[in-house]
Amino acid sequence: MTPVRALTLTALFAVAAVSAPIRSWAEEPAIAEEPAILVAAAPTARGVDTTATLAQSARAAYESAWAQREAGDHAAAVTTTETSLAAIEHALEGDLDASRRRDLVELKSKMTALRDAAKHSLEEKEGAKKDSKDESKDAKGGSSKATSDDSSDPKVLNSPAIEELRPQMNADVLRHIQFFTGAGRSTFERWLKRSGRYMTLFREVLRKEGLPPDLVHLVFVESGFNVHAKSVSAAVGPWQFLRSTGRLFGLTVNQWVDERRDPEKSTVAAARYLKHLYAIFGDWPLALASYNAGEGTVLRAIKRQGTTNYWDLRLPKQTEEYVPAFMAVLTIAREPEKYGFNEVDFDDPMDFDELALKGTVDLRAVARLAECDYETLRELNPAVRGTAAPASDGVTVLRVPEGKAETVLAKLQSGETLPAIDLTVKHRVRRGETLQRIANQYHVDATALARDNRITKARPLRRGMVLTIRSRNRAPVEVASLEDNDPRRSTAYVPPRNIGVPAQLNGNSEAEGRQTVTVRRGETLASIAARTGATVEDIKRWNHLKTSAVRRGTRLKIRTGDATDVSAAEVAADSAQVASFSPPKPRRRGGASSMEVKSVVVVKPGETLGTIASRNGTTITRLKKANGLRSSMIRAGQRLRIPA
């Protein structure tokens, strides 16, 4: 390194605004009267102290850049962050201990996120100016471009509108970016690694269903791309479907198969659910929040609080964290190298052939013919719960390793056989079902089904009765040929559902200038207002508070910058839209209330409803209502829903 070069780097920054308060990542820095300029000495071999100075200066520069961005000077914010990043990059090239390096890497990720947000705002601002000039030019001299030749094409006229997903950025999103690039880095790397196996498959299914492929990043937040994931509320699979919701959108769940774990079918169901939610809200942040909390919860919150902006709504804590986490994942996953994830060793894509066979199939027998491990076959067909895959409409479609379908077909043609399977299934009769309908569902003879379960005029079919259904396929399994128009060749293999839309809104979620703060010990609305630059009355109005008293742990919505000056016309238009619909009321299904469920517990020997209610902070009445119980009698091993 030449002396001139060394001098330039050493004098790159001079420490300024050291007295500026250092705040946590989740808090918004106050706007300084004079923008702080980051200056720090380059680290040397003995430069532990200079590295500490650089870290302190970087924090001051971060606050300065944030203030510049909030003040609308996006270009200055970009310059400040890029200057700081250059100094940090140079410092990271030196010989640092693990603690100093970790601090600088975290500062780099924070500064990178702020720089990208400022660049995005700058690009939007410049784009708006260009559009304004173009409109002015067109108004004076007419349109400068002729109408496209394909404007009257039926495909153009009848194609649904496509809305690309763009990350919305605010302090809450940046806080999640900091977590994923800092303390949660190892977890996020594990998610990224697993995503390599399913990412292409999921994106293709979403594209076929007419949805933005970037919705695939919701799986990071839901399950981390673990097809066997199961939550405390018994949601299962990569898209975390409850049993009832999975069935509602066409997924089969019984003793032998759980299609919530199937990577393709569960993605089809998730796509249709997301389309249903977008049809209600017309806004992706609100639709995603509803995927987490249910559309009824979000619609009722909109009605009570009078806004269709997700970032202004007070929702359950998990839902308030859900959309910012998705936006953070979307931001990082689009450009992982910017956040230090460029060396992740992604799993190999899920490559397979599909094999259609008549009747129920034993996976161990197929593995033998396919010359592959039984466990490999199980990994390719995670929806199969046991060793046998039951037929749907008389046909079983299995995934086998790529190139192995021809091997199986060749062996079957040469005289080898797959044994017939006698499959027994238990079915609990639901409201409105008939014996014939159940027989058709499982492709068995209704008369034989009645005889096996002793159903007669004297002992009729009753709701809640458990039927034993036996498969009587005695012939060896044969190859099934699927026509080109067979639904199992496309995403139509998941049965469609005609589900009514309870309301239709034109949501308008905008994250800019909005954040959520949590009240700390000893804080008041006045102290929170002082450190956020808001007023007590504004905070009370934004959070629908009647008094100034707040408890520790309360989450408050705070606005800054232009978000504090929303025009009266915009508020009136949004309020008018909210006032024009009636949110759905909670409904009972199958005797159990559809109230929100916090978790599911298993009754232990000796426990009563009273002890379970006391332990989970609820009442016996709410427990009985949530589980459709008519009495207080419960038994060991019984699963109970705990209401939120």
C-alpha cells in the first residue's frame, strides 16, 4: 500500500456527532439539526481501539443517514451509508478478533439495508418526476407512442391483473433484517439451504395458479421449508395448514395420507387460499396477515379501527410480526449476497419422475422395482403416512427418483408384479354424509360397506360414528395411463372449492414512516412521544387510546415524517370504505366455536377442565365453547383447543 493510499484511508472519516444518542435497532433515531458525517481511522495491526471508534462512528452515521432519509434527502442518505460501508469493508479486510468482526458485520448489514431503502425511495421519487414530465408532454402534444399492436388480443383483454410483490420497508422490517443477518443468521442459512430443494417447484406452481412467484418466500416464515413441520396449534406442512383449512381447500387428510405435507398439492391449496384472501382485501400485506390470523380477525380489526393500512392496524402480536418478517425475508432472498449469504450450500432441487399405478401401492415394493432406497421414496412422497399409498379415483400417482419410472415400467412389462394391498381406513361420519357418498369417496361398494359396519334400518348411520373401510383389491397393481387432459397432470389434481367472499376491500398498505414500539419499564406516553418526535395526542389517536396510561409491554403504532400528515381526504375515503362493509361474525362448525385458537394441549391423567383453564389463563366456559363440549367431562389423551 502506498503512503498516499494509506493516508487517504486513514483520514477517510473524522469522528463527529459522538454525543448523538445510540438507540436500539427497532427504535427510530431523532432527526439531527446537522447531519452527522462518519469519519473513522482505518484499522491497523494494533487497531482494536480504531475499530471500536469506527463502530461508534458507524452508529452515528446510521442515525444521520436515517434522519436524512426521513427528511426526504434520499441522495444524501445514500452517500452517507455508502461512505460508511466503504470504511467498514476496509476494516473487515484487517486482522480483527471475532467480537469486533461480528460487530462490524452487523453494522454492515444494518447500513446496507438502510442504503437499499434510501435507493428505493430515490428511484421512486425520480420515477414519479419522469412520469409527471411524460404526462405533461402528452397533454401538450399528444402521446408520443402508438398503441401496441396486440392491445385487442383476447389474451391481453382476459388475462388477470398481475401485481408484483415489492418489499415494503420501515423500522419493523429493518429490525427483522438485522435479526436474520445477525443473531438469527445460522437459522436463516439453514432455511436457505433447504429452500434449494423446493424453491423451483413452489415457484412454478404459484406461477401456474396466476400468483406472484415471490409469494414462495412466505414458506421461510411459515416452516423454513420443512415439509414435516408441525406447530403447537397442529398446523402441518410447508404452508402450515390446519386440518380444517386444508380440507376446505381440497387437501385430503386421513389415516393413510396427509396432503398438507405434499410439496405440490399443499402449494396449490396455499395459492388458492392466498387468491381468496387477495380477492377480499386487494392488498398483499392485509392478505398475508389474514393467512396468519384468519380473514375474520383482520376484517373485524379493520372495522373497529377504521383503516385498511396493515401497518396502522393493531393486531395479535404474532400477526404484527408476521408481515415484517416476510418483507425482510423477501428483501434478503432477492439479493442474498448483499447480506452475506453468498456462500450458502443449497440442497439439490427435487428432481423426480411420476408413476401412475392402478390401486393401492406398497412403497417398499415400488422401491424394490425402482432400485432405490425405501427412505428415498418416502422423502419424495412425504404425504404418505405409512408404507402404503392409497388410490385416488382408483389411481395412485407416486414420485420416484429421476429416471426410475422407466426402470419400474420395464420390469412390470417383463413380468414382475406389485402385490395387491388390503388397506383399512377409519372414517368418522360428518354432518350430512350418506353411506353412498362415503363409499364413493373411498371407491368401495356401499352395500359391502354397510355390511362390514352393521348399518341397517334398526341401526342407521349416525353423525360421529366411526366406520371401518376395507379395500378389496385382489388383483396385482397395474400401470395406469393418464390422458393428456387428466387433472392429475396439472395443478387441477387438487379439487377446486367454491368459497364465498365475505367482503371486498381496496386495501392500501403503506409502510413508510410507520413502526411499532413496545412500552418499556418506567416509560409514559410523554417520554415515548419525546423520543419518537410525535405528540401524546397523536399517539393516542393512532392507537385508539382513551387515556394516557400505558402498561409495560404494550405495543404502540408510531408515525414519522410524511406519515404524520395524512390528508383529511385520504382518511375520509378510507373511513367511507371501511364503513361500507360488515365483517363476518365468528361461526360455529361441527359444534365447536371458530374463535381464535392459541394452542392445542393433550389432557393428562387426573386433569380437569378447571386445572387446564387455570394453567392457560382462560375459563371453563371458553374451553367448552372452543371445543364444542356439552359437559365438563374430559378423558386422558384428549386434545383440547386453548382459545386465544
